[in-house]
Amino acid sequence: MKVLVIGGGGREHTLIWKLKASPLLKKIYCAPGNAGIAREAECVDIPVSDLDGLLKFAIKTRIDLTVVGPEAPLVAGVVDLFEANGMPIYGPTQRAAELEGSKVFCKNLMARHRIPSAKYEVFDDFEAAKGYLARCAPPIVVKADGLAAGKGAIVCETREKALEALNLIMVKRAFGAAGDRVIIEECLTGEEVSVLALCDGETLVTMVPSQDHKRVFDDDQGPNTGGMGAYAPTPLIDDAMMAQVHEQVLVPTVQAMALEDRPYRGVLYAGLMLTAEGPKVLEYNCRFGDPETQVILPLAKTDLLAALLAAREGRLAEIKWVNRGDAAVCVVMASGGYPGAYRKGVPILFPEGSYEENVKVFHAGTRNEGERIVTSGGRVLGVTAMAPDIAAAVKKAYRTVGRITFDGAYYRKDIAARALRHLNR
């Protein structure tokens, strides 16, 4: 088979690395890719926003399956476009992708179908939202309705901080049209986890549960980012909790989407808070997570390409997702200043020779500049290590991080620390 992966980050590098292990694969392409992906796939210079360009390439190259990495082309309708032209693609349609494209739609859907989530109100007027904030007890969460690259949800410890967040989104328009409407919701307490599943419209196949680290600084301080690291499996979810998530969250959501004439076929990503009252949905994403993918797929024994084909063709019940019995940890190396302003074009110095066994460095924000690899984004590399347990994987990942350098490189020092504390207890 010839496969096209759309995207150019760490998630897409991981997808390509995993898809290449399938005996079904003949040739793999990536649009637009990055410096690391270029070593494993043929990169084509088509931006993810150029849906017509992507379709023309897929038709010309006779692509057998297109796999979509980021959310923006899904929300823009890339699946609808490909399917209308007879080109096989795996992902949710534009109407189904609204589950991530609009937080207001997502919250209203969960409220209508009694899927557990935080209490909330929706506003499209700044003064009305401001008046509501005055009656809220902090902490408060303020969310932009639309896509904001993982930075549109702001947790505010005081009313003053909530007002600043509201002003940032609705007045300063930090996220553009994504901030036309806002959600103000209660701040749930507990541990946050990610559960991803493949879906064919009816059947769900869940992958190993993981935990992301969204805040930029250690001890979960500072602003939200696209993700500073992840680990899997998380000890916070046992088999009983996983069953509860499946029965009370994932299955009702897929059923709700079908009832509302938005059948869901794609990757369903549930961002959950494990509260004292049980798991509650913080958000839904309509694609593989980043950086969760960098720890979920390395632990999978299942042929990813075979699974995606089965999911696309409505045969997902034939697939059994099997995981390795060990653990994986991913540490994101970011550009100094991220998620704010940062430099690009900074040379990256990689160590000579090979890495330790079961270590993989996934490229995110990199590009080739002559003979050098340089930075081109906020999140630059995802250093993933696998080991028999989380503690050993942490040590191996950070040993590798210490061997890679670029000016201004920043990374959190406490990835998976919560898991270690939980295991020690």
C-alpha cells in the first residue's frame, strides 16, 4: 500500500515510524513533514491547509490510504473532500470533527446526552461574560470556543485572572475567531489523563491510557502548551476505571454523535479529569494526541496500518489492540520562550553514534538547512524511551535529553513524577 500522512510534527513522525513497521506498507509520504520525517518518508511540500493540493497529490500518486495528523484540516473538511473524490482517508467528517472544532458544541452535546463533564455557561458578549464572572467562585476555567493549538483553555485561580483571560480571548482576540464565543466553567479537581480510541462509527478499540503535561513549567506551573511530555501507561487508571470510562464516556459519546447524524469514524481522544465523583470529560479531540502518540504507539504490538484500514472499512470489531507490558516516557525539548515568542533556525547538535536501545527521538519543529538540522517551531523534539517500568523509562529519556543540545533549549524536569509518587504511595 501507498500511504500519505498529513502533518509535520512529532505526532506525525510517530505515526510514520509505526506505519513503516507494517508488512502491508509499500511506500509512505508525508505532507509537509520535517527534518526527522524526511529520513523515514518522502516529504512533499504541501501545507496542511491546502486541501485541494493534498487531494491532487493523493490522486496523482494513487494513494491507498491517507492518515490525518492535526485537527485543523479535519475541522476544515479534508475527509469530506477526499471521500467525495473517491480517495480513501481515515478521520472524522467535518460535522463529526466539530466535537473538537467547537468547545461549545462539545459541551452542549455532553449536556444533552448526560455525559459527565464540568458545569458551564456560554457567552458571545464580553460584558455579559464579565458580569457572570463576578458571581463565580474561583478557581475558574475560561475557554475559547474554537481551535487554539492547545492553548485556548485558561485555568484562573482568581476572578482577576479570569477577567484577564476573558479580555485576552474576547477583546485582544489572542486566538482570533476562535474567541468569538467563550465557555466559563467550574474547575474540576483531580488527576488529568488521556484515553484514545479508534472508532469506525460503532465499535471502539481503546489504546493504553496516558498522562500529558500541559503546563510549561515544572510542578504544573505557567501557561498551557501543546504538551511538554507524556508517559504511559498511567497507574491512575486500572481495569475497573477503564471499563467505567468506556461505558460512561466513550460509548455514550459515539452513540450521541450517531443520534445527531454525525457518525464518528476516526480517533476519539478523551481528555478526562478523575474526580472524586468519577471520570469527567475536560475536552474531546478528533485525532491522535501530541505528545500522547509518542508514548502510546511505541507500546503497541498491533499493526497500526491494519487497524486503521479496519476502522475505515467498518471492521474494527476484528481488531484486538495489544500493548507491550512495559512503559514509555516522552520528554519534549522546546525552544526558549515557548509558548510565547521564540527563535527559529537554531542549529541542533545531536550526539554521534546511536542512542540507547528502545530510545527514539521524534522530530516536531525541525527543518533541514543545508547539512544542518535547525529549529522551526516551539516544540522541537520528543525524546521517547521505553523500559520495563516508568522509573527506568524516565531515567533513560533524560539521559538522552542530556546528549542533545541547541541554544535556548528548555524542557520540564518532572515528566512522569506524578506517576512515580502514585506508585510509591
